[in-house]
Amino acid sequence: MNDKKVVLNPGREMPIRNNHQWIFSGAIKSTPHYNNGEIMPVYTFEGEMLGHAYFNNDTVIAGRMINFDDTDPLVSLKRNIFRAITLRKNIFKEDTNCYRLINGEGDGISGLVADKYNNVIVLQIVSTGIDKLKEIIVKNIIEGCKEILNEDIGCVYEKSTIHARKKDGLESFEGALYGKLPHTLIVKENNIKFIVDVSNSQKTGLFLDQREMRNLIGSLAKDKKVLNTFSYTGGFSLYAAKEGARKITSVDISEDAIELSKKNFEINGFTSDDNEFITQDAFEFLHDDDLNYDLIILDPPAFAKKKEDVMKAKRGYKDINRTTLRKMPSKSFLLTCSCSYHVPEDLFQKIIMDSALDAKRNVRIIQKHRLGMDHPINIFHSEINYLKSILLYVD
């Protein structure tokens, strides 16, 4: 630390007083010369210290708060990491050893996601400030897992390949920061086994944010014909199989994902022969198939990865939902999802309503997304609430 400081414009301190972690460039009155990622104290125009943040002179989100007091920011960082690990210890039992360990702003560490797959930690970093603190973060996570979880971490692997890094001037990076990534990694979620291929996967390995919705689908699946589109490695399909679905059809455009789905069925003792695994574009399948299923899951990848994609995303969501609602039988269930941050919940629900009107189907919402407790949302910083799921009953 040094004597440098950032001063806000008059009247622009209220978000920080309300514990919001982002400082937009327009809120800043003055800064000294600094290197991107540097940590500096933040002051009001009147000279009151508000806390510490790391800064980037090239981004709209110019600062990300580390704390809201005069504590050493590295002490605050370690404290927040330990608090995050403690929360997960209080949530998960022995039947689950894969979960979100650190959820960015939800755990007070803007720009960092850490997922735990047994004794492997996978990091996703989107800010220069966090990138410069990697060595300290790895050390704190290893120490925290040992002290709080009584677990030795075998590998910390960074998989920072998402588009958002470019906004902070960061190139994609992937590789081990500590230890060696195991060749085969098998984890369990609610006693269901998953093979995780970290280096060749989407996100960090699994879509951990859909755990509670997988549970919900399992509770409805007994004796039903289930269609899981955009099935990836078969998460929803596995839960349906566990709870006694009559037949499950998994559809994904990736041949590798379908093969991994089959392997996941096998390691759980489920017979893949009685079910279908189809390598096909899900859009094409939905248009070509008669969709005679009791329970259908639409969980596509993000259609809007940036704000400019919203109109295209609206068309995509309406296409798959209208097509599905037109064909699926009465007295059936549809779980439809969106992970597009730029498509808010009210807009997504309107798209579903318009799809039902066009399809001339009467539908009722019987459940909305169940947030996993390992994906906390900071009550002072709700922008990270990106995932929407709506369970419909189709008359």
C-alpha cells in the first residue's frame, strides 16, 4: 500500500455507503497515476475514507471494492475467502463434494469465482485486480480448506476463458496454479456421480448453478417420459433416472457431451440401453420430433452474451418455447431456463407468455428457480442474479 487515493465526485458515494462493490468511472473525481489492478483507498469528495478497491483505468467498472473500512485489504480478502468456505461447510454433507466455493460479489470478492470438485479447485477470474492477487488467493484457499474443511487441496486450476476478461484487458488463460490436474475426476452431487473433464468442459466443469432444479426435476420424473434438450453431460437426465423415469431422451449438439452422458449413466449403474442419447442440434430436434413427452427440459446456453444480443436472444427463446408448447401433450411439464444475464426475469417471463399465446396453450407457473445456497447473492449487490428457470404445467 502507498499514499495514493481515489476521490469520488460530490454526491457519488451513496452506492458504496450501501455496500455496493462497483465504482463506475463516471463517479470518480480524481485518481493518481496507477497500474491497472492496483489497490487504493477510496474517499468521498469531502475527504471521508470509504474503504479499499482495486482499479482499472480502461473499464467502465473502474473500481471493485474489497472492503468498506480501513482494514488492510489483504486481511479483508483472506477473511472473505474464509467466510465463503465456512458457509459451504455449513451447507453440504458427505453426499455432495462439488459446489461453488466462492461466488464473486455474493461472497464479497468481485471478479472471482471458485468451484470445488472434490479436492480440485477451479478458478475463473474476470478482473485485473484479482488476476494480480492470484498467488495470495490460491494460498488462502488452500489454507482455508485445510483449516475449515479439514481437506487437503490437490490442485488449483485456473480456467479463465470467458469473454468478460477482454473488458478488463485480460487474455484467456488456462492452466494449473498449484499441483496437477488429475486425468480422471469423478465427483458426487446428492450421491449422483459425475465425470468432470475440467480442461475440455464448459464453464468450470459442471453447471453447478442448476443443482436445485435438477433435484426438482428428479422429484417429478417417476414413471414419466423425459426429454432433456441441450443436455450437456446429462445432469437433468441422471436425476430423472435416479428417481425412476420410464424413458429419458438426452439431446445435445456435442458428440463429446453425449458420450460423457452415457459414461455418467454407466458409473451410476443406470442402463443407457433403455434411454436415448441423440447427437443433434436441439433446435432441429424440437422442430422435427413430435415431442410426446411428459416432462421436457429446455436449458440452452446463454443466447445473449452481451447487451447487443438481446433481440436475437428473444427470438431464440421464443422459437424453442413456442415450438415445444405447440407440440407437447396436455397434462405435461415444461422446465424452461435462461442463463443470459442481459435477459432479466420479467423479460424472460414475457417471452414465455408470448410463446404460450402463439402456441394457443394454457400454461401455469408452478415453480421458479431454486437458488443453490452455494450461489449466494449479495443483498447489497444483486446484479449477479443471472439464472432464470420457470416450471410450467401445460393443460
